[in-house]
Amino acid sequence: VLKHTFFIVCCGLLIAFSAMADDTLLPAPESNVLLTISGNITNRNIESDASMPKVELDMPMLESLGATRFNTTTPWTEGLVEFVGVRVSSLLDFVGARSAHLTLVGLDGYSIDIKTVDFERYPVVVAYKKNNRGMSVRDLGPLWFMFPFTEYPELLNETNKAGAVWQLTQLVVR
Amino acid sequence: MVMVQMEHTRIRLLKSSPGSINFLIQGYRNINVLQDRISELLGSEGDRLTAEEKWHQAQLQFDIVWSSFSVVHITAPGESTALPAQASLVRMGKEFLSAYDELFSSNKIPQEQLLLRVLRDTRELTESNYKLGNQYFAGASRFRDETNENLGQLYRYLWISAALLLVTASLLIWQLFKLLSTSTRMFQDARSSEAQLSQVVDELRSGRMEQKAKDSFLAAASHDLRQPLHALGLFVNALENKVLVPEGPVILDKIKQSTAALNSLFNSLLDISRLDAGVVEVDPEHFSVGNLLDNLNEEFAQLAGKQGLGFEINYDNGVAYTDPLLLGRILRNLVDNAIVHSVSGSVRLSCAQKGKSLMITVTDEGPGIPFSEQAHIFSEYYQLDNPERDRSKGLGLGLSIVKRLCDLLQIELEMESVLSVGTRFTLKVPAGEREALVVNVEPERGAVHQFDFQGQLILVIDDERDVRDGMELILSQVNCSVLLAESSEAARELIVEQDLIPDLIIADYRLREGRTGLQAVEEIREELNEEVPAFVITGDTSPERVREVAESGMQLMHKPVVPARLFQMLGSLLGETQSSFVETA
């Protein structure tokens, strides 16, 4: 019995430790915060509240997560447009997201839930460059949640069209 | 048709994308927020820091409004081209944005008057947006109505389809029922053939099939057998006074005995045939059983003695009500059987009244009948202990005749038998009334009788030459003139030729070319225009034949005809009165 209890206690400790080990402290952004990720995530910025973990990212941080680029047409732009951005799957790994169910919020308060997109399969990005240039607010920037509609026509449905949030400022992992 | 309609509706719904609605709502909201920001800025007078903050927010909101106008691709629901109101809204919006672009690009907070103007212009914009929203929703509701109408149409199609489906279904069900009734009929057919089959099997099992086969076989065989037997009888009798050798009469006697035995066997067969044909008439009367038993005693005591058996009768003065001749036949058969099958002991015949019945018993001390055999003994041709089929013991028809006669007379027949003890048959005969006794004088048995028909003319029609010749011999013994013919035609020729009118016609039933004696008699009667007395002789014992002749009303005699019976028949038909009849059965 003692042996058993000891084993269980050891296991519990191990699990707790590994959970703590996952809770990575990320550096705080040094310039303007462009995107705030919160919700069901394990990582957080230094100095943020551990009970409500959030990760704030500025442009250098986003750029450091690797650039993914694709050409696509969209219902809101003319012709083929090249987008460059952080792949959503990398971003979710970076923040230690525990699910791929996201709520996206735009500058104008517009928000939408994305539940069924396979980010591992599709190179969906949080774009920060359009046609190799940064995007202003007037130009639906600075961040635009963008799907590679041209390469994967199956993504072009009403849900994803509504989910291609421009002027993205917040991302909540559910 | 339905599918086309549904696809059409789907496409129309697709065209009214939620994106358009989103834009309208979001755009309206964005302009409203800009208004709010400017209002807040106007309200934050004096607080420099707050004013700058508010201005910064207003600037951002201006950019957001700008961005929302930059992505206008609104189309009215269900339409692919922009509505005029939309176009004017976009034009207004863009005019507004370009007019105040410079103002909002500057970090310097504008003057209050300017801000109020911006506020007024944004109100115009929101009103226009609102109007467009109304139009949009009006369009949406129109579209909804249209959709509803389409749906209504869809329902109508659905109804028609449903009705068609219903009709098809009912047709199918009707067909199904038809099929069902057909199969029911087939099933019934199958059932009836099955019933027929099982009937055949039953018949095979119970021997009824055999019976049918036997009936036709008997009828055919007996005809062929009776023919020579008939002739034999006639010749034997004709020989009577012509055998002059000393041993002659003895041999003739033996021949006569054998002929008699043959005759009795055939008569048994005939009895069965007659019983089966249902032409045996029952003539019940009140009579004393004692007389009958006495007669049997006379008949059988000697026979029993010869076999080393005792024969006893024992009766009270019972009166029975039934057919005395048929009851006699029953008892003779039973007694004969008892004597034939017993080796020792005695055969007892008794009668005692018991209530409203007379119990007549025939008891023997023979070997008895094994229990397993008891059910079969009333079958035709059934004989116990006669594997070599000794014909002198009869054909085995005795008990079968007994059974049939008992059924006919409605006499209950019971049998008890214990192996190596004996067998007892009990007949339960209805008791009669002594007051109703018919006093009849039994003719003396074995009385010799001479007929004399005083040269009356008899026409004999038979296709067999032997029979014709035999008949001539016999008939000449009783002083008849005889006219012989082989067919109806020959007979008529003779009649015309010799200008004779026969006093009586004797015709064989089966003549050549499928003609019958019945037809021959009818034709001759027609030729003579006179109802000449006639009778038919047949070797055919099939029930149908017997019935046919009975229906024609003509007298019928079965081959072999013994002279005594022939003479009786002649006597009864010719009105010969000088003789008394002898029962020779």
C-alpha cells in the first residue's frame, strides 16, 4: 500500500512539474503592441498576471516567428495579392495554446469564432505585409488574419470569409 | 423539377451573403463610433491629456471608417449589381473621408466648430447608411417573400409529387393485393391438389384405391369367367339324362357339385357388387327368429357333423323386425365361417331378447382371431390361416358381406375372440311385434319341380354361339320353342322372315360392336310395336352396370344362370302358374 501511494505521489509531482515547465515566460514587447493573445494558453509575457496569462506581440516578435508567404485573391482586394505573415500554427505553439478554437477580434470591435480550421494543414497566417508592404489601418492593417484562398479553394466559404478579420488586435484561445 | 427549384433558391440565398449585412452593420457602427469619439472630444474641454487621447482615438476611428469604405463590394441580396442607394452612400462616404482626410491626419486637435461640422456630416452619413440598411432589409424581406413564394412553389411541387407518389403507391399496393390474391388462389389450388393428393394417399392406405381397381377388375374378370361358366352350367344340365355309362351319373354329380361351388363363389362376388351398387332392397318384416334358426340347423348340422363338430341352437320365442332373407344370409355366412375355421368343439347359435333388441350370437370353439388381426377380418378377401388360399374355404368374402349387410340392415355387429378359446359374433337385431307376425309357409326345400312352357316362343340374343346352343338345349327341356340370333339385326330379320312374334326375349347384355342387350330389346319391341316381356343376362357385375339395368326397369340375371332360376324367371314373366318356386341359393 505504501509503495502504491508513493508511486502515485511521485506521478502527481511529475505531472505538476512538467506543467510548470511548460509555463514559459516570454520576453515583453519593446515597441507598439500589435496583437494580444489570451485564453487557454500556457505561456505568458514576463510581468503579466499568471492567473490570466496573455502574450503581447509587437512587430519584431511577430517577424521573429518566421515568415510564411502566399499569393491569393480575396473578396476585398483587387487581383492576386501577396501576403506575408506568421503562420497561425507557429503562433499557437509560441503561446502554448491548448486548442485551435479561436476568437478573433478586430480594431472596430468586430469579433468571430474560428472552430474548424486545421491550422496544421493549411498555412493560415496573421499577415503583417501586403504586397511586401506593411498595412495601415486604412489599408485594413496592421494585421490581417488571412487564408490562402487561391491555393486551397475549399477554404473559400462564408465562415472563413467572415473569419478573415482585418485590423486584427486580439486572439483568444478557447 | 423540384431539384432545379431548390438549386435556384440555394444560389439566391448564397448571393445574399452575410458579408454584405456585416459590412452594413459594421460600417454603420464604425461611423457611429466616430461620432461618439468626436462627441467625447467635444465634451473633454479643458483636460488637455484626455483631449489628445480622444483625438487620437477619433483619428484611429476615422481610419477604420476609411478602411470600411475602401472595401465596399456591397450588393443587394439576390442582386449582383449595387443598388443606387449603395452607390450614393459610397460616394457620400468617400466625399466625407477625402474632405476630412487632412483634418484627421493632423495631430493638432481641430476647433470646436470644425468638429461640429464633422459631427453633422457623419450624421448625414449614418442616416444614409441607415436608409440603405432599411432598403437592404426591405430588399431582404422582399427577397424573403420571394423565397417564401419559391418555397410555396416548392411546397406545391412537393404536394404534386406527394400526390403522384400516393397514386403510385396505391397502384403498387393494388398490384400487390392482386398478386396476393393470385398467390392466395395459387395457394388454394396447391392446397386443393394437396388435398387431392392426400385423398389419393388415404385411398391407397385404406385400400379404397384397391377397391376401385378391384371393382373394375372384378367387373371385367367376372364377365369373362362367367361366360364359360354359364355355358358349362347349361351343358351340364343338358347332359343329365344323356350319360349312359354306369359311372356317368357319379361323375356328373361331382361335375355338378363343382359347378355349384363355382356358382356360389361367383354369387358371393356378385353379392358384394350388388351391395356396393346399393341395389339390394331391404324388405323388413316381423318374423319369428326361431324358424330361421331351425332352418339353419337343418342346413348346417350335417355339415358340422361331417367336420366332427357339434352344432347347437338355443332360442326363446323372439320376434325380429328386419329383412329375414338378408338376416339369413348374414347368419349363414357366420355359421359357415365358424364351421370352416373350427377344428373341434361345437358351433352354437342362440337368440335371446334383451330389451328392445334380440341378441343373436354365433359362437365357435375354434382357434380364435389374434387381436392384431381383428380389425381386418371384415375386409374383403381376408382369410385367416389360409396362406395357400384354399378355394374350397371360399374367397374370404363372407365376413365382408356380413359387415355390409349388417350396415344395410342397421344391425349392430360385435365380435369377441380369444385365441385358442373361440370366437363369438353378436348381432343386435331390432325386436319385432308378435301381433304383426306374418304367417308364411316356407316352401319346402329341395322340392323337385318340373316346368312346362307349352311351346311358347323364346327369342335368345347372344353373340356367343356356345351360349346360344346351351340355351336352346336347356329351354327345349321345359318345352320352349327357341329362336336364336347373334344380334339385334339378325333377330329382326328372323322375325320378319318367319313372321313370328316371340313370347319372351332373353338378351345378353354385352353384344358385339358395343351394343347392349337393353338396346336390342328396345329395338325389337319397336319393330313389333309390342311390349314383349324380356330380361337381360349379364356377366358384368360392376355396380354401375347393375344400376343401369335396374334403372331401365328390365329384369336382370347374372351369369352363370342356373336352369332352375332361369325357369323361375321364365315362369314369372310368362305367367306360368302351375309351378311353385324353389329357393336354391
